[in-house]
Amino acid sequence: MARSASSRQTAAGGREPGGARPQAKRSTLDLDRVIHERLRLGIVSALAVNERLTFNDLKRLLQTTDGNLSVHARKLEDAQYIACDKTFDGRVPRTEYRLTAAGRRALEKYIAHMDAIIKAVRD
Amino acid sequence: MPHAVDPIHARAEENLRYIRDAMARAGAFTAVPGWGGVAMGATALAAAAISGPPDDSLRWILVWFGDAAAAATIALTAMARKARRSGAPLSPGSPAYRFALAYVPPLVAGIVLTPVFATLDLMARLPGCWLLLYGTAVATGGAFSVRVVPLMGVAFMALGAIAFAAPAAWGHYFLAAGFGGLHIVFGLIIARHYGG
């Protein structure tokens, strides 16, 4: 999913007549692949406006499956963009996620990239 | 047939839109302050103890107006603090803003109806009116929030409807149960599950 999205963008960047300008091209190539994938971007965005969200909150918000969410959350954890806390609510296991400082910086950088691309094309 | 490729800026705009949407949907979790609700409940219990049963006195109504002002101050402060802490926007179009837009009209109806009830010697029925309209405000505003919020609104509405049928002298008990008890119970649920 991430691969197809980014390859489309790179191709699109190549098609821009005269340039989606060097800055925009560089922005596209430098995209953070970890959060560029749609679901991972959704996880990071949702956590950016909440101190913590449970696994079930994220699943409901992003309308995805357990398996899909687990896989993508793990990738974000591996990149240390989110942190996971597993606790018990009585006897029920509870998984909570929160955005790390690195994750917030990555999202801000990603948004700046997107802004730069849009600005470069409009200017 | 060649594969159509989106212009790069269109993809970038779409990505930014997706981020904003994800934040807005997730922001619904943060719009209603749980601890603020608990504090509002505490002031309502105090107001019920001070006011006593509904009567036609100015004192009775001023106690509850005072509580309404305190509750509004607590709610606005708690909502702003929660939004600031979580980074959720309070700007036009944000979930908190949409909540406020849907929340305010029934409250305005309550403000208009209060003097009408008072001039018709129906002061003792104000608890039912207030609970019903406040419940309507929370239920309609809650359409833009997590499920527990409209549920709280419906509970207020049910309590208001029962208050109309119950003896008028029980009015302060209904106010204590609603503005006190329901705020505290649902406030704790929201605080525990939806970020404070």
C-alpha cells in the first residue's frame, strides 16, 4: 500500500511539466515512508490530538480490522513513532497507544512536506 | 489505455485532507471534558443542598442560576484545557465547535422558557424543563462526539420527563440526580475512557 502510493506520487512528480520544481521533487523523494502509508498516517494523526487511544478506539476511528491495525501499529512502534502500553482493566487486557516526540516530529515534517509540494506547484 | 496518474499536488492535498479528517474524527474523543463534568456535578449537588425544594422565591432560582454560571465556566475552561493538552483544534469546523453549535440552541430555549414558567407560577416545574432541555442539548451536541455523550443526554431527558410526572416538591432531588449524579457518573466514564 505504501509502495503503490509513493510510486504514484513519484511518477506524478516526474510528469509535472517543468517541474514540480526541485523542492517539490526533493520533498516527494524524502517522504517518510513509515507514516506515508494511509493507515499509519491515520494512526499518527489520531494520536496527535489525543494523549492516548486504545486499540479499540483506533480500530473504530480508522474503520479497520484487528490484524491490519496490529501490523501497522507495530511498524510505527518499530520506528519509535508511537509507544504501546499493555495493561489489564480487571481481567481484560487493554492496549493503549500514544504518540512519541519522534512521532510528532515525523508528522509535522510530513505535513510540511505536503505543504511544500502544494506550494511549489502553485507558485 | 495508459494509467491515469494524479497530479502530485492533488495527492499532497488529499493526504493533508486525510490527516485533518483523522484528527477531526479523533478529536471527537476530546471535545467533552470528563473531569469538568465531575466538577459540574459537585457544584450541582451543593446547589441542591442549598436551594431545597422548588418554591416561588427569588432565592431558589438565583441559587440555580449561580450554579448554571459556575457550571458554564467550569465546562468552558475544562474543554479549552483538554483541547489544548491534546492538541485538538477549537476552530470553526472542529468537532468541539460543531458540538457547541448543536449544544447551544436547546440551552437558549431553556433560558427563554425559564421566565415564562416563572410568570405562569410554574417555578416548581422548572427542574423538569431544565433537565429535559439540557438533555436535548447534550444529546444533539453529542451527535458529534463519542457514543457515551448522547447517551448522557438521553438520560437527562428521561429524568426531566419523569420530573414532570413526579411531585413538584421533589424537584431539587431530580436536579441533584441529574446535574449532580449524571454529570459525575458520565464525567467519570468520559475521563476514564476518553482522555480526561
